Amino acid sequence: MYIRFMPLHLAPVLRIGVAATWLLSPPVLASFAVMRWRHGERRPGWKGVWPVVAASAVLLNWLMFLAFLLAGQVGGFGSHYMTTRLADWFLLLSIVVLIVSLIAYVGRWQLSLASVLVLALWVGGEMVA
């Protein structure tokens, strides 16, 4: 008896890898920004709190995207798909979080990149062909 293995095609593996990296990198980037903030790169006053606020907002927004994705409220990237109106508010929140991330002094590029990735997730989840 011969066992036939299906050849592993590179395109689906790359798509899954890019999608997984895109989906999982915002919390990692936000964690790196908070670690930099905790290890001494703090500004005095209210400016020193912005990185934590931005990281918390990115994580909350990311968790809400995952919840909506798992509940079937967003998704269907590039297909005909109906989304909930509440997802529009989270898309707007993503833009606000991006602005807050740009204000943060410590971990600005990590927080900004994480915010852009979450914003792109919301835009992709809302897009219909």
C-alpha cells in the first residue's frame, strides 16, 4: 500500500503565514512598547502615560476585532459580506487610537505600527467586493 502525500503548495502557506503574522503582531508590538516604557524611558507628567493608554487601546481594539471575527460579525475579506454597524464605530476608534499612538513618545513606532495593523484589519473586515 502506497501513501500519497499531497504536494505542499507555497502560495496557501504564504497567505496563511502573512495573515497569522498580521493578526498576531499588534499585541506583540504593544507589549514591546510597554516593556520599553517600564524599563525607564518615561517622560514626566501626563506625556509619560500616553504609551500605556495607547497600548491598552490597541489591545482592546484588537480583542474586539477578534471577538467580532469569531462571532461572524466581520470578515469575508473581499467577499460579499454584511457587517454590523457597531464595527463602523470600532473602525473610527482605530483611527483615534492611531492618533494617540503617534502622540506617544516611548514606543511610538511599535504602537503606530500596531494601530495601523488593527486599522487595516477593521478596514479589511468591513470591505465588501
